[in-house]
Amino acid sequence: EAGVTQSPTHLIKTRGQQATLRCSPISGHTSVYWYQQALGLGLQFLLWYDEGEERNRGNFPPRFSGRQFPNYSSELNVNALELEDSALYLCASSLGTSGGLHSYEQYFGPGTRLTVT
Amino acid sequence: KNEVEQSPQNLTAQEGEFITINCSYSVGISALHWLQQHPGGGIVSLFMLSSGKKKHGRLIATINIQEKHSSLHITASHPRDSAVYICAVRGGDMRFGAGTRLTVKP
């Protein structure tokens, strides 16, 4: 069974541009989570989507946005890129919000490394 | 003060040693995760706990909900265990500890 996939692996953008990152969850998973891991900093929660809806959002400005498609894949968009947006962006998926605690167990993708110059 | 505190920040051990990494949190949670991150960034979820203890191979995770504390133990440590171990708690969203960098020397 395929794991969580993310594309692209690496992305280089210039300050002010927009970046689009993509995530495909494990088949059968309806929840997708996005996290940012900036160099030297810990993981920070960005967004959580489930069944096409945004369920929760971390403490990030509105230029970080995303969506979840009917096939449960997800896109993270970062507008007006700033140098400090350079980070590893990780996507994780889980079964969803029904079915007990095990449905929240998250499986992580390999990440997209975004570099803003 | 961070809502999720891990200790130690760095840990160096000799192969075969018993390892303990601690995590304390200050928020209400529905579950606690232990994650392993290897160089290059890949993250693997080791455990998800809401109570008690779980064991998987040489890894053991415990949680004390009343004391808001969890520990990750590695028995008979091996150089391939070298990684960053991250504690994460799930309340309304996920909050992460800063990680413990473990190096196991042969």
C-alpha cells in the first residue's frame, strides 16, 4: 500500500512569489494535516482538513491557505513568500474523525523542502 | 514556557544502553504521539497513547495523564536508533516538543 506522497520534493521560489505544495494521503484516509518545520525550529501545525473541510488552523497568517479535493488529496498555498517561509513542509494523513482514537494516528509524507531566495 | 517540554535536548549513548526520553505537557490532550525523525527529514510515528503503556520491539512508551508526563524508552540501543525523537500532543490541534537528538555510538 502506498504511503503519503508529497510533491515536489524541492521547490525554490523568489520572495513575493506563490508556492503550491501537494499531498496525496494513504488510500482510505480522509484527514490531511500540514506542518511547517523551519530550520532550527520545531514542527508547527499549519492546517487540518477532513472530508473536504478545514477543521483547524495553526497560528499562521492568512497567506498560508489550502484546500482538500474530493479525492482527499490536498494543496497548500503560500502567497507573497517571505524568506522565513523557507522550511520543510510535511503532510500527514489519518483515517479521519470517526472510529475512535486509532483513526487519529498520523502517517507522514517525506516532505517538500521550500527555499525562498 | 512551552506547552510541550522534552528532556534531554541531546543525548549520546553507547550501543546497548537503556535510553529514556521525557515529555511533559501543560495542556489538556486527547492523545500523545512519539515521532522519530531521521536526517533528511522523514518522520515516522512510533506510538500514539491516551493512557498506560505501549511496547513495540525495543521501544516502550508510557503516559501518566494525571501528571501530564510521558516517557519513551529504548532498550538495548543501537546506532540505527540515532535520530531526533519528538513528542507531540493532540488537543484542539497538535503541539510539538522541540525534540531530543539521540546519538548512539557503536
